Amino acid sequence: MKSLPAPAVISGKPVESISDIGGNSRPDRQPGPSAFEETKEKPLQLLLLGDCMFGRQVNEVLENAPPEYPWGDTLPILHSADWRLCNLECVISDRGMPWSASPKVFHFRSAAKNIAVLEAARINGVSLANNHVLDYGYDAMFEMLGILDRAGITHSGAGANYAQASQLATAEVSGRKIGLFAFTDNEPDWEAAADWPGVFYVPTDLKDSRAAKLLDIIRERREAVDFLIVSAHWGSNWGYSPPQEHVVFAHALIDAGADLVFGHSCHVFRGIEFYKGRPILYSAGNFVDDYAVDRIERNDQSFIYLMDTEGRLSRGVRLYPTLIRRCRASRAEGVHAVGITDKMKELCKPFHTSASWNQAQQYLEIGYSTRDYEKQMRAAR
């Protein structure tokens, strides 16, 4: 029988070397006014980042560099948002040994002191349902949960048992309540159980009972929050187009009550779809890491995703193009920005999602027409 350390809290292609080539939950409250009674208020600005990996060479750089280093020149944009969420693609801990209970090639851990990196960017929430949260075992994961709790950073997707891994994490922002569920279809050996720690593991197959359970949980908990994000660490590492099963699954998540689907795991960004007025980011790509760069599928390119939400709807998403250089993110400029944004425009076309470059503000505006937005608003009333 397996044994566990005591928890510190109760509550394709390999691409992995230096890159410079070329649930915690707070008590529920009764729902306030309907989302559409609140649309006259100042829109809530939500900011999303893809995979943030602070292990290996990034961790080595941070032994001497300040905690702001991995964010490069992106901090002013990050600080401008009301609430910031990323997928934390490593464990933050000083404990543990590399996972060996099942085959695993890459292990990512960042020193416990590097919680300061998240704090420097004012990150408010992290998704932990991914294929690296247990890279250094249960003891390291438990230590990280405590570190995040003490820093006041909301987290979802991993815990001491299934109930904790699958619970709704919440945060109060400007009088509104944001909810976060995080799941993954990676690393089935890490699936949490009633009496066993791990991740919220959900196959993206609507016939699977675990997928049905996720949709039931979303329906049950949707009204406890004003805006519900479902974070999905799904699929393979490569490919600019989402598999059809992800499209079907994302639609089901929104039909069940999700207001935003935040996808990641693939090392490159994918097109954005608006389904029933709700954005689906099939893959946000990589934001910070030390990976080698693939010349065809450019895993060093991504975006800062910033959106204004009104009630349960988003008017669109503003995308600031970024590059990874020397273990840190940076704003893409000139031909680099053009190349990245042109790629995203093409990827959005199959979803009939409009995309236009704002030259003055240097961002790509993704969304749907004002007429479509107003139609959604009327339908929701």
C-alpha cells in the first residue's frame, strides 16, 4: 500500500532547454443582482497568461536576478488588470524528489522563495491541474499549496483529495465574485481520489462519467459566482488547430455554465472562438520558460490576453504579442509582432472570429460585432 507524507495544508516533440534560439475557496455568498443588471458598472478587466514555468534555467537565473525578471517589459500591462490568472507549469517548493512512480522525462521545480515572482506580477490566481504539479511528489505539492495560501493566491485543480482538487476556487474583485475550476486530461496516474491526493483529472470525452461529473459540478456551482472560468490543461504539446473533441467539449462547458474557457498545454497558441458570446481560448501558448524553440511551431510566441467583462459576457479580447527570450517574456515589436498577430488572425478565421490590429495601442483586438454583442445581451435578459 502506498504511503504519503503528511500534507502541509488541509485545505510530440520534446522542447525543453534554454530558449534564446534566434483551489482554495472562500465561503459562498448569495448571488447578487443578475449579471446583466451590473453591466452599467465599470467593466472588470481579466488578464490571462499561458504556461508559466519557473524551473530549471529560469530557477537558476532567479538565484541572482530579481523576481520581476521573468516578466520582462510586460509588467505595466499585467499590473493594469483587475485580476490575473496563469497556468503554473511547475511546482514552487524546496521539497521532494523527481517523480519516479511512473515514467516521466521532464521535472520542473522552482524554489519556494520564487513565490515572489508571482507576487511581482500581482498574479491573483493559478491553475494547478497540469502535468507538472507533482513533478517532485506529493510533499512538494503540499508545500506549494501552503505557500500559495499564505500569499493569498487563488488556486484550483490539485489537492489532498478529489473534493479539494475539484472544488470551486473563488475571489472577490471590485464587488464581483470570480469562480475558477481547473481540470486536466494529462497524467492519468495523478488523478485525485476520495482518499488520495492529486489533480482534477477529466478526459475530454463527453461519454466518460468524469466529464459528466464536471459538467454537473459547473451547473451546480455556476450561480454561486458572477463570472465562471474553466481552465483546461488538455491535449498534446503541438498543433495550431484544436482537435475536434476540444471544440465539442468547450461548447459543452459553456452550455453547462462556463463564461470563459481558458485552454493551455499545447506549446503554441491557437485560434479563439466566441460561442454563445463566451470566449474559448483553445490554447494560450507558453508565456515564460527555458524551452528550446521549434522553428516551425514557434513555442516562443504568445500573447497577454486582456478582456473587459460586463456581467457574464466579454466584449472581446485584447491580445498583446509576446516573445520568450533568455528565460523571460518580452513585448513583441515590429516584424515580430506582425508575424505573431497575422498568425492569430488566420487561426481565428475558421471560427468566424473577427481580428484587427490596433496600431496605436499595439494590440490585436479579437471579438465579435457590436450587433452580435447586443443580441446576446438582449437574449440573456
